[in-house]
Amino acid sequence: MSLCKSLRKRYVLLASLCSIALLSNRASAQTAPPAVNARAWVLMDSSSNQILASQNAEARMEPASLTKIMTAYLVFQALQDNKIRIDETVLPSDAVRSVGKDESRMFIEANKPVSVHDLLYGLIVESGNDAAIALAEVVGGTQSHFVDMMNAEAQAIGMSHTHFADVNGMPEPNHYTTAGDLAILAMRLIHDFPQDYPIFSVRTFSYDNIRQLNRNRLLWLDPTVDGLKTGHTDAAGYCLIASALRPVPGAPGMARRVISVVMGDPTGSDRVRDSLKMIDFAYDAFEEVAFYKAGQAVETSRLYEGTALSVRVGVAKDLMLTVPAGQDRGIKPKVSILSPLVAPLAADQKVGNVEFVSTDGRVLAQAPLVALDAVPRAGLLARAWDFMLLHLDRPG
């Protein structure tokens, strides 16, 4: 992928993240989340990019093997940019010998050929620390350079409370993140690499006649769960990022994705129970509402110095909002248009903003409004007339 395409993709996705932002916990103020044992947790509706509920979302936590989601993200990126190939064979360095016998491993050997395909499955399904090291060296040249890439990508996608010190999540004082940042990472991975994300739903993988099970027990317990990753160290506790995709009732062909992040649970069973509670809560207590369709005119605004006297204003993509069940009728849109609007205008050029306000006056979410049509500048005479009207209409 070219640099321009990469930057454009990043800008669009970040704009999408920022454009529909629910103020944390506010929409759920009247919908109490279930009690859980995790020290920190976040519940996100990925379809609408909204945080539905959270606790200690910005508390600094050790990510343990949740780190490997960023490792996988960068490997997916390298595959997409054709820097490496999935069928490429590599020789792991002696660095893989450093993985202890009590650590998660896929059991590769130094200087023994292994494919990127097997390493990727060993990383995601088997949570292999040796696979993480080998892939880091393939993509980054060295582990230290790959860690620099991890930190740069974390900042680029908005993980502002995160710093990585290794590629696999071993305990280290300078290796930390937050539940909120990991929700961002999980959402971005699912959105950015839909062709690779299904690896996270694979239940078993065998390498060198050694078969291992995916540690994410939710893959067996809930058929709608299709990822993502577990993590555990004594200091981090038991952690799990889970994602589920369930049909939207009454909307054939539509599905809604939820991401749950639980960190610091006391036992492996607790992280499973807490995750299931949060996922069920998201679907039971909230519903997704389509407020505007892409290309739908929200209003028509006066335009100066253009070949048309007005321009249709709307949203560039379907605008979905996740709200407490049954409360969508109390939410009202409040439209603000940049004034004055002066031609030329390009299609999809931002011209305003829409806020969604609850009955008690709280702003629940906001999104940009764009010009739905391109309007070029008018001729000199028409521009002069509009210029005069524009200045006569201004107060003072």
C-alpha cells in the first residue's frame, strides 16, 4: 500500500472514530451494567464506534498476552503491504531459545524453517511467545525495532495511554496499556483487516504434531463470539478481549458487533463469566438505531457564490447510534451548519455537525455533516451579487 493510501485510510478511520463518540457511561446511566470481578473493563459497540459502559478504562494495566494483538496487527499490515508473504518460509533466530518452558509456545526451533502462515496461527491460536519473536524479526528486522513500530502504531491509532516494551507481553515496568486503549486496538484490527481477523476464531492448531487449543473458551460457549485474545500473568491477572457478532432483530442481513475488554480478573473462569455478562448486557440493554442513511439530506442550506442557491447537507456514511433499549424516541438531532457557506464546495466536504441530544439535554453523540453535491463557483456577476447579499445579511 502506498504511503498516501495508508495515510488516507488512517485519516478516514480515525475520523470515523472521532465522528461518532458516545460520552463514556452517559447513555447507560439509567442502564446499570452487571457486577464483574475485573479490575478494569470496557464495553464497546464496534458497529457504531461507541463506548457503552466502562470502569477504570484509563487505569494503567499490564496487558500480558493481549500485547500480541498489536503484534498481529503489524504482521497483517506487512502482509497487506506485500512486505512479507503468508507462504514465505523463514528461519527463526536463536532468540526463540529465550522463551521459557513455563511460557506459552508453539514449539518452533531456532534455524528450523517455518512458514509465516504457521507462525501467525501459532501467535494467535496458541499464543506462542516464540512465534511473536520470530514474526517480530521477520517484519521489523529486530525485536527492538519491531517494538518501536508497535509504539508508533499505538500513537497513530489513538492508544495514548500505552507503551510497549516487548512483543509478547512479559512483565516489564515500562510495558503497559489500558482497557480503553485495547478496545481501540481490537476495533481497529477488526475494521482494518477483515480478511485476516477470522484467524482469531480458530479453535485449534497443530504444529510439528503438537496440537493446542485456543485459550479463549468463549469460542466454545457462545457461537456468536469470533475472537479475540486471552492474557495472563501473576501481576496482570486474567484478561480477555472478546468480540461477538449478532443479528439485528427485525433487520434481515444486518449484524451488530460488540467488543468486551476485561482485565485483572482473579481467575480464568471469572474472565469468561465477566465477558459473557458484558456481551449479553450490550445486546439486551442497548439497541442500534439508524438515524440517517448515507446520502440522505438532513437539510438544505443556503449557499453563496455558487451555481446553485442551496446545497443538500447530509452524512457520508450510514449513521448508526447505539442507545438504551426503547429510548431512541427521546433523542433529538441538533444540526449546526458552518455559516456562511461559500462556493466552491466539493462533494463530501465537511460543512457542519449534528449532535444527538437526550431529553435531559445531554449530548450523547456527534457526527460531521457534509455537502452531498459538488457546487462550483458561479460567474463573476452572480458572485458579485451574492457577495453584496452576504455582507448586507451580516449584522453590524
